[in-house]
Amino acid sequence: MAFSVKTDVVIRAKRTCLGLVEDFNGLDDAVGPDTRAKDVPEQTVLPAFDDTNTHMIFAGLSQFDVPVHLATSIDEMTWWPQHCGQLARPQAGAINADTPTPADGKIGRSTNSRLNGHLQDQAMVPTLCLMPPATLEDRISGLESTSAAYAASGIGCVRDCAVPVTDLPILSAARAAGKLHVRTRALVSAIGLTSVGAVAGLVDQMEEYRHLQRDEWLSVWGVKFVLDGGIEAIATMEGYVGRPDEGCCVATDFCGVLVGYRQDTRGHGRCGWRIGTDAYGDRAIETLLGVYEKIQQRHPHLAPGSLVMEHGGLADAGTQARAVAMGIPVTIQLPLLHDVAAIQALYIGEERTARLFPARSWLDAGAIVGGGSDYPIGKFGAMRSVWVMTTRESVAGVVGPEHIIKSHEAVALHTTEAARLLRETDSRGDLTPGKVADITIWPRDPLAVSDPYDLRDLEPTYTIIGGELKHEPKTT
């Protein structure tokens, strides 16, 4: 079975996601002088996975971060900029006791007003500005390393959901140098833009990258907006059960934060870029559907899937039915829930935390759903996500077991359904003749494991993207 005319690797395995492979006749005809044949008779073949909501550009930058979690003293907390080859200490006084708290952030202080080291959102900017800028070569190197890590976990395509427009040349340079090991779909960040004019200016900057919509390896997918806050500020209908970040853990009338959402619907129709918007809490989701409804009314001929809901965290049956009726796809990120469930419950309570990312009911409602990680908040990895979807395991134990889905459904959310969300089913998502050879080979059949916990750390033996080996066993 040859999966694509574009492949330079032929795989002969016992099983594919379609079942037993009994007949290998015709495979040898696909082998040319430069083709490598991999015989893995006891292993299982699946399509490569998509991570439909992640942040690879941030992951690439993190290659230059200080691993403070490994530091044992203040002296060890230093930066080692690769491009200058010398130690550089952060300047003292970037933030001190007299520094005012910015409007869109928080500087943590204890009860006696002393700094406690907690910086949130815009409060991090003064410290981040002290970091020496990475060179273009550094940035490409970071993307090469990070994209290889995604491929090693079984991921063949990432939908990067907050790419600064100024980083598009860096992604393009990495693509041109052959340093991207996974297909990349970039959503250009409009985060922080507070006027229609500012968004229009961003769209104008994006225009020179219009040709990337036709690049099967690196494409600009659209524009990214954010409607509500993160873990500490998701916009909810009802008040939080506590505000531990404010030093209190009692019920409050605080209902999160709705970020100003300014989208020129006429501009969207003119330029044709797609839109992805973060909506985590139930109040944010209802608000977003109202905005999307106005866009659809103004542009009745929008292509299906042009408007996507990112997260869809607290969505009840009525909201889900409304989204499905409007044709709004949604991305969900169970690895995020795994890592934040304990702290999330301190803000919105255990009951609402258990209802986050309701994969079961989204699927039962007939929604187009893509699976993702939201890295760096959740850990990326093909089977890592499948494991959480099929167990609802978290750092706080099992949360919302009624939202568990089956392993074949979880795999679909990262393969066939992910390609459907990205509108790429004509070329990717399954293993059929004529489609690009994006393939993963697994030492165990993920669809047949008796204990889903066996999937948590499972990694592929091989990852093949576009017929090229992007991950294979290390040789000694």
C-alpha cells in the first residue's frame, strides 16, 4: 500500500488504522533508487497527528530561557545568550516595590506589600525586555529543535495560535532553510490591539504573506483574537468561588474579564482571512457566538470553517447546539486541563472545572472538533492528548468522567477531524492513495490498548512528514 506519490519512504507494517494489511503486492513497485523501506511487521501505522491549538513560536523562544526550575541558588539564575557567548545577569530594579501595577497585568505583593515574585500578563514585560534579543540564526535553531520535538511525539502539523506578525519572516526563513520538521499553520496575533484601525494595520502587514496560503508546509491560516482571560480571569456567567491570587478564598461576585473585542466585519469580508478567537468561559462563549453571528449576517457567503472557537471550555448543551447550527468549529485542549485543574478549581470551583472541554457532548452535538495542547500551558504530544481525552486524568485526579471519549474518537480529533477543521481533507488527515505521506508508526496499537494509561508516554517509532523521515530511532 503506497500512501502517496510524494513519499521517499515506504512502510510495510502489520496493521494500519484501517485494519490488518494482508497483501503487500505493489509496494515494491513504489521503491526507487533513493527510497528507504522500513519493515515494521509488528507495529501500527496511523496518520501523523495535528495539534490544532499550540504555540510553537513560543516553544522556539523557550530554547533560550533560563531553566529556573533547575536552579538551586540565585547565583545560578543567569542568562547564557548563545549569540554572545558570555554570562549576562538581569539588571536589578526592573521591577521594585514602587513599580505601579499595569492595567492589563499584576505584580504580586504579600500582605505587607513586599514583592512575592508573581508576575502576570503585562507585568512580565519589563523583565522580558531585559533578555538579550536572539539573532535570526538563534530563532531558526530554536524552531528547528522545537519542531523536531513535536515530530518526535507523533505530531506532523501544528496550528500555531499566536504568531506575532514580525515573526512571519522568521518562520519563512526556517521553512526556506528546511528547518521546520512539522507542517505549520500560523494564526497572526491581534492580541492587545484595541481599535479597528489597529486591526486593519495588522491585516495590511499580513498581505505580503498572502502567498503562504498556498504553501502546504507553512501557511498563514488567519488572525487570532482573545476574548477572555486565562486561568485567573475566564469570563463566566456566575461569580468565582474564590480569588486566591488576591489573598482570599471565599465566594466573590468577580466573573472574569472580557477583553475588548474589536473586529471590523467589513474588513474580514474584504481581505478573506480566517479568524480564531479564544473563548474559555461560558460568558465569553456566548459573547463570541454573538459576534460571529453578526459577521455571518454581514457576509452570508463566508467559506465554511472561516470562524473558529478556540477552547470552548464551559459550553452547555444549548451553547453547543447554537455553535453547531452556525457551523462554528471548536478546538479543545485536554492537556491544558490536566495541568491546571487544581489551580482552576480554586477560582471557578470543582464543579465548573469538571465541565471544562466537554469533548463527549461536543461530539454528540455534531460539532467539528480539533484536539490540541495549548502548549506551553499543556504538554504537547500525540498520545498524551489521547490519554487525557480517554481518562480525564489531571493533577487533581479524574475530573468530569462523563466527558470521556473513546480512543478512536480521540485519535480522529487529531487526524481526520483536525484536517476537516483546517479544510485540508483533500490532502491530509488519513491514509489514502494520493494524499501526502504524513505517517506515524507506533510500537503498540493505540486503538487496542486495554489500559488507556499505557498511552500517556507512548511515542512513535517513526514520524514521516511529506514522505521524509522526521523522527526515527536513535542509533548508537
